[in-house]
Amino acid sequence: MGIHYVLAEGDIPDDGHAVVNIEGREIGIYRINGEYHAILNYCPHQGAPICAGLVSGTTLPSEVYDYEYGRAGEIVRCPWHGWEFDLQTGKSLFSDRIRVKKYKVEVHEGKVGVVMGRKVVGG
């Protein structure tokens, strides 16, 4: 596995994100409640730059006319057509079969790395 160290831990505030280029791919790295998550900056619907979309939460199951909001900062919404994806799993909120590509993120000695291939780059 190859880890591409692309940012320092302090480069992304909690509930923030950054888009980096690794091997010609744009990868969005998100920090949610102190944990890092990375997705390909490409919506599977029609190829929109999904990392330009709003990061928010979603409504949770609730009674009629009672809207319970939750998962703040964990859902990214495509800026073109509003498709929503869970940043922690990459899954869409409407189908288990549709997802954005997710990458493993590792933090080592204050550096944030994205796991992409077989060799370590910039370590």
C-alpha cells in the first residue's frame, strides 16, 4: 500500500476539508469530529466535483411534522443535482449500490496521508 502524505494535521480544521491532487486524481480530505476521511472529488451521477458541495447533516426518522436533524458535518451534497453521500462510508443516502470512491487516511507524526497504491511516497 502506498501512502501519500499531503497535509499536516493542522491544515484542516475540525468540520473542514481540503482538496489535494494525488497521481492525477483530486481527493477531498475531510475532518469530522477529529477523524479524517477521504473521497474522490467525482460524483458518480454525472461527474460533478462533489467536494464543492455543501457539507451538512440530514433528517433522522421522526414523527409526522417533527423534523429531527442529525449527523451534522457528515453528509456531502453534490453541487449539481443534490445527491447526498455519507463521508464516513462513501455510500449514498438513497441506495446501498451507489457510492463515491473512498480512500483510507492515515496520520503519522503529524502528517496526513492518503492510501493509494503499493509504495510509500513522501514519507
